[in-house]
Amino acid sequence: MTESKLLKLGTAVFLGGAMLLLGALPSVALETKAREALLIDLQTGTVLLEKDADKPMPPASMSKIMTVFMVFERLHDGRLTLDSELPVSEKAWKMGGSKMFVKVGNKVRVEDLLRGVIVQSGNDACIVLAEAISGTEEAFAAAMTQRAKELGLTNSHFANATGWPNPNHWMTAHDLVTLAQHLIVDFPEHYKYFAETEFVWNGIRQSNRNALLFKTVGADGLQTGHTEEAGYGLTASATQGDRRLVLVLNGLSSERERSEESARIIGWGFREFENYALIKEGETVDEAKVWLGQEETVPLVAPQDLIVTLSRASRSDMKVKVVYDAPVSAPIMAGQEIAKLVVTAPDTKPVEIPLQAGADVERLGVFGRLTAALKYLIFGAS
């Protein structure tokens, strides 16, 4: 095997759409009062903070993000429009908890219902949407559960459209982050509603419960939650420059603690970590020696952009090497995986990323092969 030293870097490596973690959290640790927590960098998927992120928990109104996702999908494919008017049932009108205050027998535009859910956390608006899409809230909850599985939410189950307490209604912080990622990436034209700080309906002005929207951290979504069992929770997203962080916290003791803790963690994530673009798609990383080829070497290229998210303090702790069986026997086809980028760091598992041949290399003819063999016998391997 041949190794060539390439770079000394940081904490996690991203290649294309797949996140490759080094098996441990960044060395810059942070404690949180939340019972469950997860903070990621959206571009790379790097986990910056994690606490019981795969533990099933009552999500309260944070599960409304799934209700909104179901509506966004139907807007995207034309099954609904923002101007579609949906009827308000007696069940929706009587629903308790946070409300948009729709009136039984009226018809309400989808756009207004969405703002009622997103800004006002309206349980009544959720039921109007659920009944219009699936006939009953129960059928809609079953559809939510099925769609969640298809999206890769491996530990979520929905019993209603609102997040109302129910022993059969749960999510994980991990699933909430995954869902938020889908919402942000798949529906940028509709995600804007999550940044609205207030909405007036039926003469009642209500402010968004996401206190991060009123702070200077770059927040533009998503959804708060609170029940006695769940505590105070928040699924949030914020941008600074080219970076976007997604945060889930749950199990906090008060609105104030939720506000302070979320702002502290988001600020820490932007302050302590950075994304570094190391290699562009098609860029040559190294040259591999070739055996019995018409060229002595072949370029090794990254198949896609290579970006790392790492703590500013530990950037120099990571080593990256190119590893391959040398020399590589010809013929070689462009795009053939012939090497790997190996990323190592203290207290972490190595990560291997394939590298491709950047060009075709034809095999030498009979005379050329004989000449190469004689040189090898006389001079040995160079």
C-alpha cells in the first residue's frame, strides 16, 4: 500500500450528499439543560451537539412540522393550492389548546391555515387541513406515520395532527432534524412562512412562539412545543453567512429557559465551528503510479465537492492521506475507483472516501510490457 500525506484538518468530512462522521462528537463539548438535544450543520450533516437524540419523546407541537410537510407536498404537486378553501368542522372548531380561532361552517384558505399552524401553532387549523386531506384526523395521522417512514424518520409515530398528548404519539430529536432538513431543502418557496413573527386571524393578533426569531442569531424557523409531559421544546434553524444550523431541544422547564438555551447553543455552533471547502468536484487530489500503462501516473480526483465542518480550535488535529495499491495496473478507465482518502483523528474511527481515476490509461503493447519487465528485473521497483 502507498500512502501520501495530503492535509491536516478537523472533525467531519462531507462528500456529495453523504455525511461521513468520524464516530465521535467534536472535542469542543457543551452541556445543555435540555433532556434531549441535537445540533447539526445542514450543509455537511455534521453533528455538533447530541444528547439522547434517538430517544423517543413526546414532541408536542413540534410534530406540527410533519403536518405542514404533508401540506407542502400537496402544494408542490398541485393537489392543493394556497387559495384552496377548506371547510371547518365542529371537531376543529372545538379543539382545545393553541388556536387560530376558525369558525365552524366557514371555509378557510390553505395559506391562512398554514400561517395559523406555523405562526399561531393552531390546533384547530391542523385538524381542518388533516380532514381535508385524509377525511379524518385519524386517517391523516396514519398517513403521516407512513410518509415519515418513507422520509427516513425511523422512530416516529403519529396519533394526531397537532401533537396533542397521546401515548402513541412520539418522535426523536434525530427525526425532527431530518424532517426539518427535508422541509428547508425541498420546499424553499414555502419555508418562508416559518420566519413570520405574527399573524392576525379573526381579529386576533398572535405572535410566533419561537423566541429565536426575535434575537440576532439569524433564525428563520421552525416550531415550538410544550405539554406537561414533554416540557418546553423547539425545533429551530438559523443562518449566518453560507452556513445553516438546525437545532432540536426538548424537556426544558420554561419558555425563558427554552429561549435562552436555544440562543446560547445556536450562537455556540456558529462561533466554535466552521465549514471548509477543501476539494472541488473533479479536482486532482494526487497522482497514482501506474504499472504497464502508456502513462506513468494517473490523476486521482474527488467525484464531488469535499467540505469539512470542524471546530476552529482542533483544525490542525486531523490527518488526511491518500491510500492505494501501488502501482495501479493498466488498463485504467476514467471514473474507476482506484484509491481512497483516509481521514484520521485522535479518539475517532478512520473514515475512507473513494477517489476515482481522472483519465483513461491504456495498457502498453507487448514490446512495452517486455521492456518494463526487463527494467523491473534489472533496476527493481522505482
